[in-house]
Amino acid sequence: MISILTQERVLGAALGTVLASVVVFEQRKSIYKSISENQSKFSPQSQLPGLLLYASGSW
């Protein structure tokens, strides 16, 4: 049987990983939104294809 300390460490690592993932996801979402807003200010016609290429990983 796994000791209590080991269980706490595993749980802490799992929760830390989830928290870090959420933070990174939110930051990336904010960055993509900012890029989208800036592109729409300068060239509204080029916004959609650029974001689709970037999002699909085809760049």
C-alpha cells in the first residue's frame, strides 16, 4: 500500500500539472485573441486565412 506522504505528493503533482495547464491555456487564448484583434485593425481581409493556417499548424 502507498504511504500517505506518497499519495499527497502524487496528488500535489497532479493538481500542480492541472493548474499549470490551465494557466498556459488561458495565456495562449489571450495571446491569440490579441493577435486576432491587432490583425483585424490593420487588415480585416487577411485575418481569417492567417489564423486558420496558424491554428492548424500548417505554417
